Amino acid sequence: MKTTWKRLASLSLIVFTGYTLHAQTYFLQSLGGQGSVPYPMDPYHGAVTMTEVTDDIYVVEDGESDELHSLMTMSADDDIPPDPTGGGGSPGTNSPPPAPPNIRNYAKYSQQIFSLLDTNSLAAGADTNLYTACAAMPVDTNTVPMLFIRQYGPNAAIIRADNFDYSETNADFALLVCDKVETPTWKTIDFGGASDAQDGWLVQGTVPNSQVSTNMFMLITNINLLYPAFFRAIPYSGPQIAINGDPQPYDVVSNTITLNAQILDLSGTTNEQFSVVVDDDVARYGFGTTNSTISLDTKYNVIGLHNVYLSGGAKASVYDPINAPDNTKLLFNSSASVPLDFENDTYLLFASDYAPPEIGTNYFYYSVNKAQDVAGIILDLSDGDVVLAFTNYVPYATTLYFGWNFTEADGVTPYTNDTYVVHFIAFDPADIINTNTIDREGVRPGTGCYLTYEEENPVDPDGGDVGNYLNQSADTWINQNLKFLYTDLYDGLGLTMYDSGQVGAARAHSDCQPLDSGHVEWSAFMQPALASLINVGTNTWSTYSDLTIAQAHGNGATVGGGHYLQNTFTPTDLKGWLMAAGTNWRLRKANVWTCYSGDILLGPNRFNEPLDFGGACGIRGTTLQSKSYMRKNVGLFFAGLLPQVGFGGSFSVTTAQVAAAFDQAWVCGPNAYPGDCDPTYSFDSAAQSVVNQYPELGSFQAAAVRFGYPLMIYSSAFDDELMMLNTTHVKQ
């Protein structure tokens, strides 16, 4: 695509003319004749003439020459007076001060703060000075995408974006920042990490796809004046990933195959992480160290047609990790897939990873398609000792299995290590080797549900009553109605009329504490509650097995924040609070109703640091739970921007009301009235009923996602059955 820069009014305005929005670039310069220079620019070289830095890209002077002597508080070369003390340069000269340290761009700009301005709110009294500055920017009559900039105060800039039409794409509007305008927007990513050393464009801030409008005003504050910075805008939804070459889609493949990936991302992103799954199933794969090749062993999945997914993600945004922005996407993920037909003589059917010793005997299933000798071996990973071995001959094609009772070779002494190797050999030949983990960190037995939310400012700075309305709604639906539902479970004259045989013991209790003006730190009440213990008969269990965060700000990296109560917590914080309860720390159910709570941090193992919120709650992958003997758990999260109001087509319906409806649908089943409540309907069926009522949850904007076991039920009376994949008592 050809980029065109227009020179107008004595170099006073530069605009970019574009013909398509798909993965293209829009540059930014400032309005001229307003006492401002192209911003940001190199403060040590001040005024510059028009210079072509690369094909069709220019840095130019802006405005009259006598207006180019200062950039905010800094002077240009020809305006720095001699320093009689010799400081800031050579004695008696007007040399510029030494250049600042050459650090990475994410460090240069991490303190800069991006915000999308609501001019209606500003005009209503939120900040009339800022509104006046926005209104003073001349309106352009062109219909092409353009960016304008002007200085605002000593270290801020207003940016106006016109005519960006994202109606045909799912990407967000991303404002990028870089220290060199000629730097390429995209770079090729390799699995070996060599691309991490490059530096370039990063996301300064985003506007969700659904909120992109014809005229948008953005504010960049706390600008780092030590370094030059240039801005541009692109549609962005994460790395661009493709799987190309051989094998072609729908090819028949077997044994180990090589896939070729092409990956592009912003030139400033580092530490890109990737994972490979086969239809959401565990895959055995390896990455090339110097290129983008993937070695995938197809014997670890059943035969038939599969989609192989390569997913990638990175923290492409620049932000202050101590004060991360709320309700703003910080983590970006995308994927590509290729359909292939797996055909192997021998393959793995059931690995049963993460099984706990309480099941007694763990079983491993394989398929062979001809008569042959077979062998099974269990090895201690720490020293290579054989703890179980057998050989056999199968006279025909069959499915076979062998079991292990978590003991040493004597069959009696308990096996105490946390990992072991399962090695299956078919002598035709085929080797299938798994390294399994013993689940010694179990799921909490079913007890109470802890409820919390974040209050908004009851005195709305916009002059309205939205904050007070949200607080009243959350108090009504969560602190009163939902808490009462959980504490009144066993009431024979109440709504549910359950007994312990139907839903389990110790289920009828709950508590709710919001982040409010009297409780301004999450840790002060979340940690004691989530780490607390109760006695149930002769057992000591966690007081709360379930968690519902019904209304809060979020960005994927933190929950909380905002302009009123700014305290936040991270996935690492949450996991620490949960683990303080002891061995069985993992939540049974967690619903986190915040923006981007479902953003996934990828890696070789989703449960290594850094964590996402699903991993922090101890929720393991759907396929892993569906194909292993383990305690089940589940949770609802959001990969998009979750609105606070406006569900079901009604502005009056809040997030808190919908969150309460979801919990009630899972606790009570589809017939929530006395005498007909049923706690054995699956989590997914409850989710579908609520999405049917409030379709905004299933939209691209909110992107509700379920982590964990889809057939999880509220009743804990059948948890032993679910652990062994027995779904007899599950209704859909």
C-alpha cells in the first residue's frame, strides 16, 4: 500500500491518507499555527526541515520558525543559552545536555497514561478546561482516517482520531508509541527468542472495537519528556499467526510431523509465549530454536480429524505495572489452526494426568490395531527406578489399559514423589511416554460462597447518579439477595428446600464484603476469608469453596482500580490468599465479573508464573479435566470489555444483577421456585440459560468464557462420581 503525506499551509499539517484499514498504519503529527511543534519529537534538535527518513515517511517542521524553539519545557539547539558554569555541555558553549540512557521503549513510556475521553462528560462539568481544548481542535471535512495532536499542559497531549471504521473487523483501535518514526510496525517472531532483542512500536492504549466512533478524543498524560516519541494507529488484536506449507489442510498425517508457522507482532513486544493444542486437548510438541517450526507427535491424540491450534500472546502494552489502567486490555492473544487427519497404528486414548492417590488405582488407555507384543512401565522420574512393569501379547486390534496404585515396586509402600513417567511400548514399533503429575493440591470440598464487589463513587463526577445506582444494585442483588440464597439453602419453607444429601454438608453459609470506603484494600478482607477454615464433623475444610466477584474493574493483569477506590490485586495475590488455607486450596467455582478477567497468559504450562485469574483459582483445562480422574472445578471469566449496565436491552440491568442471576441458575436449576429447584444441572447449562436472557454476555465485546469442567454441578454430593468421570447425576 502506498502512503501519502500531504503538505499544507507552509508545512503546518501532515495527514495520512489510507485506502484500507486492515493491518495498515496511520501516522500522527500535530496541528500547526497553534504554537505547537510535531509532537513528540527530538527535544535536543528542535526545529527540523522536511526530511525523508524512509520511503514516503517524513519528519517536518511545523509552524513558524520562531515557534519551534521550545517543546513544552525544553529548548531547541539554537535557543539554549551559554552555560557559564559549564554544566549541561562543554564550558562556555550551547551544547545540548547529554543524551538520556538508551533503555527499551517499554521502560521509556511505561509511566505514560492513556485515556479515552468522553466529551459529553467533560462538557457536563467533569473537566471544562479539557473540553475547551478538545473543542478548539479544528474539524476536518475529509473522510479518510486521520490523527491530530496538540499539547495540553506541561506533560500531556490530546489526540483526535477521525474516520476510523472498524465495523468489518474484530480488532481494537490501537494507538502505538515508538521513539523512531521510521521503525517498522511489525517484526517476525521466532520461537527461539532472538526477536526479543528488537525494539520498536508498543500499544500506548486501545479503544475496544465496539466503541470506535467517527471522532475520538484521547489524552496521553505523564509524558516522558526525556525521550522523543511518535504515535500511530492500527487495528490490532494480537500477533498475526499463520500455519503454512506442508502438511496441507486435511492431509493424512502420522507419527511426528513438522508445521511451519509465520508470526508477526509489534516490533516492540518481547517474550512472546506460545502453546499448541489439538482440539483443546493436550499435545506433545516442540518448538524450533532458530525458526518458527513446530514438531508435533500425533500419537498422543486419538485417530481422526483434528484442528491443530497455535496460540500466541504477549504484553504488548506500555503501562505502569504498579498502577495498571482499569478496564483496558493489556494482554493480547490470537491463534491460527490447520485441520489434519491423524492416523496411527498405535495411539494414546487416556493419560489420566493429575490424578490424586485417593482414587486408589489410576488407569492408562491405549489403542493398537494389530497383533503384537506390548509393555507398560511406570518409572520414578527422580531416579529412574521402575515401580511397575508388565509385558503381554495382544492377538488382535484392541483397546488395552493397565493400572497403577500409587505405590513403589513392592505394591505396598506409598509413592511419595509428585511426578512419574508412564511408558507404553508396542513392538511394531511405537513408544508413547508421558510425564504425569500426582494431584496433591486438591479442590476444596463444597462449602460456602464468598461474595464481593467494588463500589463506585456515589458522587458521580459527571454530575449523574450512575455510581450510586450501581452501588445500590450491587447491595440489593449480591449483598442481600444472593447472600440470602446461599445461607437459606436448607430452609424447608424457603426457595430451594435442599438438605445435605442433595447438595452436601456445610453449604448453607455465605458472606459478602465489598471494596468500599470503609474497606479500601482487597487483602484486608479477601485474604482472611479465603484462608479461613471450618470444622465439618471430624473434618477441617475451607470456609469457602466458591467465589463470586460480581462487579469490579479489571484489565487481565489486575482486579480493582478505577478512579474511586484504586486498590487492586493480581492473580499471584489471589493464589497466595487461597493457598494459605492449606493443601486443598483450589476453588470449586469462581466467577469473576470484570473486564478481561479471562485473558490467558500462555506458556509451557498455564500454571507456571505468571498466572492468569483462572490459573490463580486452580482451575485446570477443560480437556485435562474431561480426560483425567481428578477433582473437578469450573469458573466464568470474560475475555472482553464487560459493561456495568445495559443487559437484556435495558439500561437498568447491572452486572451485579446478571451475576446474581447466573449463580441462582446454577444453584436452583431452570425451575427456580419452591419444590422444583434442582442443584444437578451443569454449569454450561446454567451459562446458556443466562446468555439466552442476557445475550450481551455472549457478544464479542464481553466474550464470556468458561474455564474448567463444563459438567460441573452445584451439588457437591456427587463430587466423587465426577472425579471418576461418572456423570450419571448431571442434567443438561
